[in-house]
Amino acid sequence: MNIMRSMLKGAGMPKNFWAEAIIVVCCVKNRFTSSSKSTPHELWFRTKPDVSELLICGRAAFVHVSKVKRKALDDRSEKCVLIG
């Protein structure tokens, strides 16, 4: 709960994103070393976890708007906030 709370606070996100934040925290905790000197991911899959895909929660992201939902001069993307 402390990690989730600090992640939401650091990203400047409202508390109603707590469920998404918990999913991100579980994903991150499974990829980093535990007390047994190997990660849960390594124990389960017998490979090192790929952490190159992890991005900073709360950073700016852009979502594509399909042709059906926009007119000729409308933007092709909308600025959003990355949750996880």
C-alpha cells in the first residue's frame, strides 16, 4: 500500500486510480530482487525479467484517435497520462 500511495502521489494522480496502481506495483515487485536473491519472475520462468518495457507512471502519453472519430483537421492523437 505504501508503494502504491507514493506512486500515485509522485505522479500527481487522483486516488481513484488505486486499482490500476496496485496492478503496476505487483508487476514491478515481481521483477525486482526479493530476499531469496532471485526475483519471483526468475523462479517461475527461469529467465531474467525484461525491465526495458517499464515506463514512469504519470508521464505524458498520446493515444491515437481513429478516422471514424475525427474530422479532417482534428488532431490525430490526444494527450493522456500513462497509468501503467
